[in-house]
Amino acid sequence: MSETIHPVVVPVPTAVSVPETGFLNLGHYQPDASQALPAGAEPGADAATSPAGAPRIGVNSRYLTRDGRPWMPVMGEFHYSRFPESEWASELAKMRAGGVDVVASYVIWNHHEPHEGQWLWSGQRDLSRFVDLAAEAGLLVYLRPGPWVHAEVLLGGFPRWLPATGPLRCNDPIYLGHVKRLFGQIAAQVKGRLWADGGPVIGLQLENEYGATGPGQGHEHISALKRLAIEAGMTVPIYTVTGWPTLDIPPQEVLPVSGAYADGFWQGSREALPPSGVFLFNTRRVIGEMGNVDGTPAAGLIDTAHYPFCLAEAGGGMHQSYHRRPVVSAEDVYATTLVQLGSGANLYGYYMYHGGTNPVCETGPLNETQASGYPNDVPQWGYDFHAPLGQYGQVRPSWGRLRMLHQFMQAFGDTLAPLEAVLPAQGPFDPADRERPRVSLRAAGADAASMTGFVFVNQHVRHHPLPAMPAQQIVLQPASGEPLRLPSQGTVDLIPGLSFIWPIGQRLGEVRMRQATVQPLTRWTDADGAVTWVGLRIDGVTAEMIVDALGLSTLEVDGADAECLSDGSGWRLRFAAGHRPQRVTLRDALGRAHQVLVLSEADAANAVRVRLGGRDRLLWSSHAATWNEAEGSVTLHRATHEAGWVRLYPADQLGGERESAAVDWAAWHWAAEPGRTWTLQQEVLAIAGAPPAIQWGPHISWRDGPVPLVPDESAQLTAARWALTVPAEATAALAADAGRSRLWLRLDLVGDVARLSANGTVVDDRFCDGSPWLIGLDRWHQEGGWPALELSVVPMAADLPVFREPAAHAAGEGAHLRAAVLTVERRETVRVLGEAWSDVRAWS
């Protein structure tokens, strides 16, 4: 009996509509905001913002451009002032290796001017050095100077002395005078580093989450901030504002940006939140929580006819508050990103992409608290955010998972960016809809033969698994001719958790890939015009590829199956599951040999396109890896008790080893080193007492009721405490790898509030959320040895009215240190160019 096919029909636009280019005026200040640029003018690309001979950056009504070509950059937030400057270079390299193009950072005012007129721009507050190191890492820079930034900082980043000077966040002359000083200081730090100077700084965000309206506020205030920035010398191609909670912005002068978080620590609910809109394709840019920051809907929607869909605050993770402690998974953030791309996003900015730690300040703690008049109690020190790169630079699974999408944006963004998103007529349009498959299309073409674009599918919703939807077939209906069906034969079973992208009409020279159920990862074109196209097999989906016969001369397969279509119009390629990459060579009518590589989904998360030895290659590694093109080197960040390897394709001009049946790959291997994990020695100093009594904060109007306050200092009297001693063997291992290793402490805790102290001073803290606490312990190692390390954990009450994930609830109550394990991560650097390669070895 044949299966019942469930078609999902999506209409295909006939052609790409022409974006409007004369509406935005971002690159300089224009007093009369109602005066549009001349028709056809490229906004943000005038001589004032682009250096001579450099690529011009512009914005039209749909996407960003570099030298007139569509550009889809990835932006990741990393707060320099929340991270030791000695580690900036290695972390920026990891960001670039994660597929980030632009590093964004708040310039947090109270980190720099604790006392009026006393400016701090050295050490981990050295903005100019951070910008220089970002440029050296190959990153562009986007600054978010506030003046108010939020960022879970005390007073939203305002210095303690500022509120006493008068009205804030408006055109009050005294306030604008202080902002002028701030912008002047920032301008001095980035002088010579702006895009117009040939530097990396391409944009500024003005204010954040700004909701005021009326005289001297709203668009008048945003205009004043832009004018002050430009008068200070900060003229850049792009100026942005957050597109929530209101949109009272000066038309044409700024670009509103969106956000999309998979969860929200600011929410008052003690339960899992309802199904979020971030997991539902949506072309209106009303996404999840954004636009509802103050508990009321945004005043208006972003004008989709004039502004492109750009995000500056897509959650790379989620911070924790005392009352709500979400642990956002790699699957959560991956699905969020994929859905926004399928909804039309053309700039993807993460908040946060890299975690950090609040700096020490002589005026006191710098974290947001309910006592300071803000809605949440957040940790005093820790700002890990469960980000792809954590508080100490730890690489999380989301780093590799998200990189698959980042590479897609980088390699295919010039094709994708002009394409508008189209949804099936039947929806779904409600985030709670569990009956209809979630599908989006960004494509164009008058018929199946001319169609090009991408299909996006999401079957993941955080905390609300969707049911299996068997026997689905996606039907793309062009204006004329037969529809295109994916898969080409049969159907696909949408199992819970799936999120993927399918390509249509891909070109490899003269060869056309008609369609595929293989997700595109990256691609490049060599000097001779030969294309290498890399894709991944999606777990649970049969991997096939249809290649048109027209333009194809010969076909060679390595590890794949090929059959001619019954009508002779092309070939069907099938890729089986397996560890080894599978390769197909497609020689076109001009004699160029194009390569198709297909990896497993797990392997694709560990692979990235790099440029080494003057050509593009695929770097595939066991652990996170970075590279230096100038030195011709690759660095593997390896846990020493685990085996490690690096592979590069193609292998020409490279050293290393060649592996049997894969001689086009060069490889380097490191053996696992036994005895490289240690149990931290613990001495019980105090046993936990009774949990502290619950204290309630003020009732915020947009929450159902008050939420608990973080326990005050008296709660430490009830805390369990342990003295921690690092074994001599671990200290010796750290010393042996001095300068290229990190000593990780992994704590498995049960409790409420945890603190780590060094010589009696708290250096880190967190609210226990059921996930391991990973600490880069070597930060406190000194030449004379270790400080006195102490861990304290306030006990968890069984009935504490806070949100925690199921794993945290299952761990129980009280205060317990269940495990404390030390491991060493070493940076293994090899020069990969110019060496003679050794004999072939067995594929591992």
C-alpha cells in the first residue's frame, strides 16, 4: 500500500524585485531627515565613510552591500571590558574561526568613567588595542557606545554619579554635555581606526531599547546622538538603533535592528515559557519577546518596504537571573538562527557570542540588581550567557553548530540576500501551531529550470517538542510549468528536532545542481574556475542530489551512488551514512572539474573553509581550531587527555600525512595523554545550614507579580564551604605548557548561589542551573603558586519559586559538591605549508 503524501505548497516569485536604494541616509548627518537621497543613490557609501580604494559599504531596503554586491555578514557580541586583555587575541581568533565577520561590543560608560572626569582606558578597558587586535584577527568592528546600553550592568551602564546631574536619555543640555564628553573619549580611542580611515570600525549603535517619545526625546534624541557622534569624529557607514520597544526614530538616518531570543531571564514565569515566535517563520519581524521589553507591544512595526531585516540581538545563549535560570541548548540557538534566515534576515548579530566577567571597579559591583531599580538580580561577576564561547573562552557545541549556518551565509549570501522570504499560504502563523510543518522559501524563478534559492524547514521548538510529521513533500510552484518537488522521489519524515536548509538551482560552472536534500555548508571557486561545493547529510533525512545533464560532460563518484533519471534529463546522486567524506567530480562542458564533498552533520560542525597557501581549503578537526594565513599555521585547542587531529583538503603544497583512500587530505595527529585529569582536593570548611528565607522584590507592572530577591550577604552564613587545593601534578602540567594551555575546573554542583574566592576575594559567581560550572582556573595562578581558593554554595530550598530546567530540579536540594575535576587544554600549533609529507597511513 502506497503512503499518503502530505504536500506543503509554496509559491515561487517569478524574479527578484529591485530593492530601493534611495531611502536611507546613514553615512552622514542630514539635518532635514525628511529629505531623501537622490533616486538610485547608494546609502552609507559616500566618500565620507569609505576609504579610497576600499570596498564601499552600503544599505538598501533589503540587504547590505560591499562594493555594490549583496553582503550577509555575521556579527558577534564580545565585551572587551569583561575579559582579560591578555586573552583577547586568542578569543578573537576563535570568533573568526566560528564564522564571525564582525565583532560587536558595547562601550560601557561606567566601566570607563567611575568618577566624573576620571577616565579608564587601559588594561581590559583598552578599546583602541581591542580594535587593533580585531583587525589583526581579520574581523570588522561594530561599536555600541550607548550612552545607555543595559547589558545587565548597574544603571544600564550609566556611572553612579550621573543620575544626580539631571534628566537622562533626552535632549537635556546637561545630559547631552556629558554624552558629548563620552563620545569625544570614544572617538579618541578609535581615531584612525574607522572605516573611512582604512580601519575596521564600520558602524555605531545609538542608544538601546529606547522607548521615550515626545519633545526632546524619541526621534529628536536619536538625531541628537547621531549628530554628537559625527561631531566627535565618528563618521561610519552604518548607524543603528534597536527596533524596540518603540520605533520613534528619525526616518532615513538610522537602521532599526531586531532581536530574537529563545528564552528570557527577565520573564517572571516559574515554568517553561509558551512556544516562542523565534521558532516560527515570520516575515513581519515581530519575533518572540523583542518589541515587548517594557511589557507592552512595540509602537509600530519596522517598515519592511524601506529597511532590511537586520538583527543585532539574536541570542547566542541566555543570561541567568536569580528568579529565572534558562539553559539554552545548541539546538535552541541553531533553530532560532535558521528560522530568522528563512524569514528574510540579511545581517545576523548575536548577543552574546562570547561571555565574560564584570570588571572590578572601585565604586562597587557593576551588576544589575532589583535594589538598583532594575527588574532583575543577575550574578555580580559572571556573564557567561551560555554563549558559543563562554566566560573563559570555552568552546560550546553551539559554536560548531552555528558555524554551519555562518559558512552558509558567507558562501551563499550574495545569492540569498536579494531573495525575499515566502511562506506557504496555509501557514502556520501561530507559534503554538503543532499541526502544520514549518517551511519557508527564499527563491525566484519563472519555472523549474530557472529556479534558484533555498528551502528552510524547522521542526524544533524549545520546551515544546513538535510531533513527528511523516510523509511530507515540499512542492515549489513557479508561475509556469511543472512544480519542483523535494525530495524528488517519495517523501521526508519530519522528526522532532530537525532544522535544515535545502538548495535549489545551484551553479557549478556550466553544471546545474537542480535540487538537493543535502544542506549547503560552503563553497569556493579556484583560479581556474573550478568550484568546490561542500554540503552535509542531515541526520534522519535521505541525502540525494539531482544534477542536470545539460552542461555536464562526465561524472565520477567516490563513496556515492549515481543513477540516470528515467527521462535522461540528469543524474540522481545518493549519499550513504558514514564517517568518511563522500566526493563527486562533475566535469563541465568547458572541461573544468568541479568537486562536491558531502560530510556527516557531526563532521560538518567541525569543518570550516580557510585560506592557506594562497588557496581556499576545508579544515576539519577533532577540536576547535584556528589558523594564521600569514604564518601558514593551524592551532588546535585540544584537551590533552583526548586524541586530536587536523585534516585539510585539498592537500597540495601541504605537509603532514596522507590517509589511505583519501590522499587528497593532509592530516596531523596527536595521541591521547594518559593521566591528564585530576580530582581537585577538597576540604570541608562548613556544612550547609537551612536555606535562607525568601525575600521578594518589587512588583514590576509587566510581570504577573514580584520575583524573589537574591539572598543578601547574611545568607553566606548558611553556605557550605570547601577549601580547594590544586594537585601538584596539575600545577606541573600547567607550568610545562606555560603560555599555551588552560587549566579547566569542572564543578558539578547542587545549590542556589555559588561563589569562587581567591585569597578571600570573590572572583566569580553563578546561580546554580543544573549545568556544569566550567572555570579557567589558571587565571589565578601566580609565579609564587596558587592563592587560597574557596568555594561556597548557598543551599537550594526545595520550594524556591524560581524557574530551573528539569535537570536542575532532578539534582535535588541543599548544597553539594558532587564532583570537581581538572583537565588541561593545550594549543597545538603546526605549520602546514612547505613540508614534505610522510607516508600514507590508515584512515582513522
